[in-house]
Amino acid sequence: MSLVRYKPTNLFDQFDNEINRYFFNARSTDAANQAHDWTPAMDIREEDNRYVLEADIPGVAREDLDITLEDSVLTIKGERTINSEENRESYRRKERIHGSFVRQFSLPDTVNTEAISAVITNGVLEIGIPKQEKPAPRKIAVN
């Protein structure tokens, strides 16, 4: 019996990648150009004093997670590894995806990039991005 992985969202993923490459090509980073095997589900919400990103990443170890901020782009990279000692022939069905993922988010200029925090609880990554006031324009005197 041959197992084939069915991905009903594959066309949507391809379309999303093409749109992102078209609009954000000027801001592309190495992570955006890397292939990824899966995309974790994410929720983004706004609270009074911060933005919160929550990602479902069960099975991803802390040491396999890399969160960076460069040019106001928050990049979340990670990898869910497979146990190499498993006997593949003993499986009747295998649906859980393993491999690497990359998610990127452009942050507004009204966030405090120095106070971003991240914590993993029960397979859910929560990234807190505190808000700050946008600097008011100031007049510069000409001498």
C-alpha cells in the first residue's frame, strides 16, 4: 500500500507565496527564500498595550526554534524533527508533518522592538510585542 500526502491547501500556499514574492521582493530575506515543509497555524490579536502572536507548534523543541527581528520584520523559523529510530513500515497512516517552517511578519513602527518576549506553553508559542507611542514630529531649528 502506497501512502500519498494530501495537501488541499497546496494551491493556496503557492498563490500566497507568489503574492508575497511579488509585493515584498524588495524586503526579502534569506528565510523568505528558503523552502519550508509546513506552516503552523497562527492567531494574531491586538490588546490595549501589545500585539500577541500565537502559533501552534507541538513537537518543536525550544532549541529548534529561531526568532529574529531585522528591519522591522519578525521571522519565526523552526523545525519539527522525526525520530530516526522509527520503523516506517509499521505505520498504516502518517499525517503529522515534520520538517522546517518559516513565518514572517512586518511590524508597525509603533512597537517597542526592545521588549519583545516569547514563551512556549503546551506546544503553543506566544510572542508578545509591546506597543509604544509613535514619535511626534519635531521642528528642527535652522542656524
